[in-house]
Amino acid sequence: MRLRALLETDALGLRLLGGEEELDRTVRGVMTTDLRDPSRYLSGGELVLSGLAWRHSAEDSEPFVRILAGAGVAGLAAGEAELGAVPEDLVTACARHRLPLFAVDEDVAFATVTEYVVRQVSGERAGDLAAVVDRHRRLMTSGPAGGGPDVVLDLLGSDLDLRAWVLSPTGRQIAGAGAPLSPARAAVLAGEHLAATRAGRRSPYRTTVDGTPYSLFPVRNVGRGTTPTAFRDVRETVLSDWLLAVEADAGDWPAARLDLLQGVTQLIAVERDRREAARTVRRRLAQEVLELVQTGAAPAEIAARLRVAAPVLLPGLGTAPHWQVVVARVEWAGNGTDTGEGGAAGTGGTGGSAAALVEAGAVAQSVLEEILVDPAWTGPGTGAGADATDRIAVAHTEDEAIALVPLPAASVDRVPADPASVPDAGEGALPGGADGAEKPQDAPAADPGLHADALLAAVRNPLSAGLADDGRLTLGVSAAVHSAEGLRGALEEARHARRVAAARPGRVCAAGHHELASHVLLLPFVPDDVRRAFTARLLDPLRDYDRRHRAELIPTLEAFLDCDGSWTRCAARLHLHVNTLRYRVGRIEQLTGRDLARLEDKLDFFLALRMS
């Protein structure tokens, strides 16, 4: 398409400020940016959309326009929402470099311009490329009639023979054509995408999983409600952005096909923005309930607010649900917090300074919303056409996110009769557990709802890649409560559990309410020097003996305590004769001066093993 066509479309509301003689330039794509230097993201022929957040003084316009002109862009469209009228210094710089300049009225969303350009550019492509994007409007329609992103991915498969999936940062499949990816493979691809994003690699990111090549395309924000992704610290978006995974190696693709896939990601980004906007009501409800709980409002007032929230979060349920509270915190080194991992501060490919603080609460809110998405909630009884994301209500403070999770009352009693029937969360089990199918084997049978270890297993590996060496995510999960009176206690319980998780090593850690009633609550807060002295006194003699004689006294001690001191069960577990086991236990007692027949000594050994 030609630049001239933009002025002929009244719906875009564009005004030409300069460069009339250049309006026959060809537009090959569109890009939204507020980076001072976006050159590495430009390939030439783009219409650049900018909110002008990069401009701090009149002197900033000349270098910005010079970079665009050098990259061969078709034109610049400047939004008037940030500064009002487009500054005269920008008009002068564009005229000097013969770069066409348009003004975008503040009532026109960048997404509208993006959609129009993508449709026009894609519609001009020949053959199979045009066939995919010509029908892109079906993407914008939610529900069974339009099909959403799945329709575009179906067209990629039928017209270009490309299998593709839209994935969340945790590896959850949002859309796909044909057979779904296995949860384990989707998690690997999500982790590869997050690692490449943090490293600042240029997309598409190419990787191979079990011999199959994949190309990963970021789905970047195109909306006007927030600062454009290109201008933000990558740590603000890396843990919440979607990706398009294509089963192919894009390394030898022609430019036309790469442009097409970039256009598809822009269309999917519009769908992502639509879903993000739909969460506004639920976020507000959660914020209102949280404020009432934290300010000590009367239970009757909180209960009234919950009655408003329940139909929104669980339409068609008909009965008051139980509730859980989940607290999350994301911390970055160099952001006023210490990750506890010794990671260096850095933005990992932002191209900017690490000095700017990341809005930790907002980041944690987006991450927690994704973690808590449970497709099991789209089943019978949750309302026709329900979307899994419609069950999430997350508020945030300056440094933490707090989720109010509704549990249908029926799910509280729905617990698997056979613990062996519970799927292994480490193999990609979904994190919700609201229907009773996701209970970890070590959870109490009567404990309904979300479980910290299931959440952790589902998201730890991919999100650790996005946190890289300078970030941490910690989660705390409360027990289920059935009334407004219980919410304040649930909030404190979740916060205490999160602090337990924060005392553990690892990039992603979680703890549940059941750990607050055991020694697990106390151990993380034992000072390091006390911990080292206590464990050394009891275990170092055994470790030294094992090193010299390969006697396996430490594994024997662990097994003996795990079998509650039963000689028969412990011998069977270790495949030893009972007399051999008695000899080893005797050697442990001789080396440490302790008596494993005494409860006090058993307890000391147990704690020493846990702290080590």
C-alpha cells in the first residue's frame, strides 16, 4: 500500500504535517515504538507509530528522525495523546530528512491504525499469503462464532502448511491449530522464548526440541492504554507477554513470509489487549475487596462486596463460593530489593539503563493472573462460553499482587478417592485444581482448591528463564474460607506462606498454608551461622565417615527416620538385612554420641537433615 491511502481513510483520522511529495512511498509494515533508538527493530518500509514518550526536549527530535530516515521507514505517525499537538521541532526534523509525518488524533487507537495497515499490506500479497490475512477479521470476534486466534492459526496450517500455537509465558496453550502441544514441550518453548527475550536476541527466536525445529515470535502490546512495550523495561513485560510458536525454521524464510508472521502476531496482540481490557472489572472488584479487608471493614460490608463479585467471577454458579487468597511478589536485583541469589542487576536486552525502577506490583499482578488461569473452570456450570481468564481477580499494591480466587462450593467436596490417580504436576498438569483433579499426593485429602506445590510445578521452569539471574518470584497460598470473616485471616496466612517461600533458594518458590503449622515455618528463619553449627555438629562426622568408607550412613539415617524408626520397613526400603541396618545405625550412634531410640535425638537428626 501507499502512504497516500492512509489519508484517504477517514476512520483513521490522520493529518499530514509534512512530506506531501513522498506520499507514494510503499508501506510494508507497521511498528509501535517509543524507544530513543529503535533501529534494531526496523527493516525498512514501516509506518512507525509513536506516542512521543522518548521526547524530553526539542533536541531529542533530530536524532530520532535521523535514525528512522536511515533505517528507510516509510513514514512517522505521532500520537497527540501525550503532548497534545505534535511539537514543531519534530515537524522541522521530519522536513529536513524528507520523512512524511502524520498526526494521530488522541481519539484514535494505535491498534486501529495497526489493524488497517496489516490488512492492507497483507491483502496485497499474492497467492497463499493473501489467503491467510484477508480473513483476519474473524480473529477479532470472540466466542464460537468467530473462533478467535484459532481461526488464523487454522489458515496458517491449511494455506501455508505451518503448524502454530499461541502460548503464554508459562507454556499454557491459548490457541492452536490441530493437535495441541504437549504441556512439557510447550513449557520448554515458553522457557526458550523468555530466555531469548531476556538476552535481547532479535526475533524470531529459533530453537529445536527433540529434533523438531521451532521459530518463536513475540506477541507485543499494540494498545494505547499503557506505555508501548518497546519503550518499557523488558522486565515489566517478559513474564506476561504471549508468544507465537511455529513448527518450522524461519532462518531461510523470504522477507514476505516473515512479514506475514509478524502481521499475524500483531493481530493476536489485538486479541490479547481485548482480554486484558476484560480483566479491568475483575481487578477493580478484587481491589475493592482487598481495601475493605485491609482497613478492617465490617464482615457484612465485605460479604456484600463478595456477593457482587461472585456472579462476575463465576457466572451461573447460583451459590456462594468458597474463597482462597494467593499472594505473589516479584523482586529484581537493582530495583530496591535483594533477590537473595546474588544476581547482578540488569535489564537483559532493554537497550536502556537498569536504574529505572520496575513496577513490581503491576508485574506480579500480570504474572499471578496467568499462573492462576485454570481451563478446568470452563466446564459445565460455569456459564456458556466462559473463558478461563474470566475466573481471575487480582489486585496489587506497590510491591505485591493479591488474588481472590473463587472456588465453586461443589469443588470443595470433590476429592479423588485414589491418590495414585492424581496426575504429576511436573508433567504439565494445570495449576488450578478447582475440580479436584489436580491435588498433589502429599496434600491433605480434605484440603480443597489451589495447592502451592501444584502451582510451582506448573510454572517454575519457564518463569525461571524469564527471571534470569536478577529476579525472583515467590508465592503464598491460603486455605479455603467460606465467609467474609475468614478473608482477613486468609490474607495474613497467604502472606506468611509467601515469606516462608522467600526464605528458600531458587528463582521461583511457593509455600502453602499447611506448612504454617509445622517445623517448615520455623526452619527458613534460623540464622545461617546457627544452621551451619547445628548441622555440622550432627552430620559432619557421618559425612566424613561416608567419604572415607562409602558406608552410606546419611542415606540410612534419612530412610530410618522416614520409616518412623521401623527396622523392618527401613531394611526393606534399603534392600538390606535387618542386622546390616542395625550395624549402620549403631555406627551412627557411635560417631555422634546420640541414641536413635530417644525421641529427642531423632528430632535433632530430623531437623539437621532438613536444614542441610
